[in-house]
Amino acid sequence: MRIPSKGEIVRTDTAYPGEIVILPSDSVRLNDVLGDPTRLPRKRWREDPLPMLRTSIAPKTAAQRERLLDALT
């Protein structure tokens, strides 16, 4: 297991809540629970997780709308 620390990626045996952890393994998948699942704040977070990143875009002018939609598809 590795964590970012002071601008470097370092090995560690311990991670704390809120830390970013790098697990070099193909056996871990998105939304896997590491640790005790009964200690999660809400079961819904595990079944329907919130996106980590959200963004929205809009054309500057109405005339650019079609070009933007084409670019996104």
C-alpha cells in the first residue's frame, strides 16, 4: 500500500480515514469496501455512490451549441 506524502509516493502499512491510498492490485475494484462495511456512514453510499467529480459546460453563444454537442459526441 502506498500514500502520497510531502510530494512523494511512499510505502505504508497504515491508512487513516480521508487519506488517498494507492493499492497496486488488480483484485480491488471501484466501490469495494476496505475494512468493516458496517462502519460505513450510510449503506446508500456503497450501493449508489456519489460521483467524485462533477462538471458542467455550456456554449458561450447559442450559435455554438451544435458545435459543442458534436464535439462531446
